Amino acid sequence: MNWDWQVVDDFMPRFWDGVLVTLQALAIGTLIAFALGLVWAMAQRSTLVWVRWPVIAFTEFIRNTPLLVQLFFLFYVVPNFGPSMSPLTTGIIGLGLHYSTYTAEVYRAGIDGVPVGQWEAATALNLPKGRTWRAVILPQAIRRVVPPLGNYVVAMLKDSPMIATIGAFDMLGEAQAFSNETFTTEAITVVGVAFIVIAYPASLLIRALERRLVR
Amino acid sequence: MMSSEFFTTWFLPGIWITIQVTLYSAALGAVIAFGIGLARDSRFWIVRFLAGVYFEIFRGMSALVLMFWMFFALPFFGWQLVPMWAGVSALGLTYGAYGSEIVRGSLAAVAPAQKEAGIALNFTRWQRLRLIEMPQAWPEMVPPFNNLLVELLKGTALVSVITVADMTFAGNLLRLGTNETTPIYTLLLVLYFVLAFLITRGMRLVERKAKAGIGQQPEKRGGITAKLSARGEALQASTGSAGGK
């Protein structure tokens, strides 16, 4: 089989549509993962057993089961009980939720890395809990968590094509549809290369951040 | 609910296929992880460079896209893979790249003096690796490899989209037939969780064994200490005879 640049050219407009959807899923998914992860991490440190225990059980379960099956679950099961969502919305929520359990672990490690003396100092100063977190603990934890969080953004990028399996038109979804219509294989190759082209500079950036922030 | 007939014709074989895919791609991934991990520390720059290229490509690639590509595009280049092997190779290539970083990192963490000692004793590169570096790096590798294995297990669900009849595939098939989505996908998630739990448990045994190997009494460790002392005596003998001349 010969490589046909004309096919690549025909695919390009739809490829860019797909790139936009992928980046959109990645951006919103990241926001959800970062925010929810912090919620999980703080809840896991709660002194209340009935808060701590269910959160630990839930995050462990999500982390140890496949994202693909979780997406199917969200897409086919949730509408039986609640709102029915578009494939893209479902995909974004699935990605965000799945990766929030990983970021929770990152936050946990970052918070554990803050010396105990800092907690004790906050207690000695009689700081309220909210201020202890905002003014003392989190600012110190943040530099430790940025590089691993960045790694999970790249990981999320690589997992994002899974949303194509529930019908979202991200890069892979567009490539699949295009290949089925034209009986060609160039599109999927283009998408494969695109992932490396996006992921490689991203991982270089994270390595640079790691050198700067973690010493 | 699920008919028992369906369970025995699709679901049980599906579980077995998931396990098979996990084992095969773990084996392929382990070979690649050690090969690439060692090659990235090679003396020859060309080997280092090629291993680095492999690492960056397959770490940056999405496993699902790679799998699709191997399944749909590879045949057009004249190479047809059975779905199962397209899936296994995509997973093995991807997770092998991740694993190579574990191998490389753990070997790099072995104290430099240990390697220098090996050089001083005139060990070959291979002897140093086998007798000095690997035994010390191995316990460090086990926990991250455990995590990677669980990731791999979760990754095997992807093979269902290229028509490998694993347990996710069976679940999707059943959904099309019955629309009983809640029990199907709940069961699937629980099954994956149980498998992941079993892997973690199994790896904990490996971890304990690996750690035990380090703390043992010298006389019980036939391998490295015996070899080292034999080498040392031989060295002493040779220098001694040199001094006597």
C-alpha cells in the first residue's frame, strides 16, 4: 500500500476539529482532576471516620479499575438513574474523575512532605483549620506536587482517545470515522504522530519544571 | 439479569482472555523494559540514542491509538496481526517503555561505590550487572512494577475495542443483548478490582522475597558474597605472588 498525501490533506480539517475536542476534554478534565483530587486528599486526612473511610474506599476502587469500563458505566448506566449526557461530557467527567484519584495520591504525598513542625507551629499560633491549610500547608506542598501533576496531565492526554469509544469526536473519533468512510489508514497514522508531537514537548517541559521546583 | 448460559459461553472465557492478555503483554513488556532500560545506559552512544528514541515514542504514544494503528493500518503495509496479538504488542510496547524507566532509575540508584568496587575487582560489565547491581536494584523495582502491572491490567480493557473477546467485550456484547447495563458494568468493575487486588497481593510476596534476599547472612548467600570473596582471594593470591618476585 502506498502512502497518499492527498488523503492526509482531506483529513486535515476534521483532524483539527478533533484536536480541538481533545484539548477541550484535556483542559476541563484536568480542572476536574486537580480540584476533585484535592478534595479527596483532604477528606482522606479527615478525623471523621465516616468521611475518611468511604473516600479511601471510593478512590481505591476508581484507581484500580479501567477507565474504559468506567466510561461505559457513566455512559450506559448513569442515564438509568439520572441525567443523560453527551458522549463528550461523559468522557470529560470520566477522565476527570479517574485522574482525580491519581492526583489525590500526589497531593497526599505533597502534604505528607510538609514537615510536622509546620503543623505544630500552626497549632501553636492557634490558626483556624482553614487558614492552616491555605496559609501554611498548601503553599509548601504545591512545589512538590507540580511535576507529578504535570505527568498526569500527559497521561490523561494519552488516555483521552478512550472517549472515542463512547462516540465522542476527539482526534481518534474523527480518524476512525474518516477511515471508515474512505477505507484509508493515513488518518490513524496522523493521529498517532500527533500524540507524540504533543506529548514529547510536554514531558520535556515537566522535566524542566521538576529540576526547577524540586531540589 | 444475566443468563447462566451467557455467563459460561462469554464471561468466563472473557475473564480467562483478560488474564492471558495481561500475562502475555506483561512478559513482552518486561523483556522490553529490561532491554531498553539497560540500553539507555549503554557505553555506545548509538545504542543509547536508539533506546532513547524508542522510549520517547512509545511513552508519548496513546496505547489505544497504537492498538488501533496496529489493527487497522498495519495490514495495509502487508502485516496482518490477529486481534489478540495486535493488542498484546501494543500493550507490551507501551508498558515496556514505562517499565524501562523503572529499570533505569533503580539501577542508577545503586551506590556508585558498588559499581566501582566491581570495576576494581575486574568484573566484566555483565558480571557487575548480574552480581552487584541487579541484586541491589531489584527490591527497589518491585513496588513500581506492581503499580505498572495494575495499570497494565486496566489497559487490557482496551483490547475489547479491537474485537478481542475479553471480559469488557463480553460485557458490551451482553449490554447489546439485554440492556441490563447496571448489573453488567458493576460486575465488570468489581471483577477488574478483584484481579488488581490479586496482582497487588501476589507482588507483595515477591517484594518480601526480594527484600529478604538483601538482609541475609553472608554464608547463606551463595551468589554475590561467595563470588566476591573468591575473586578477592584470587586477586590477593596474584598480587601476593607478584610481590614475592
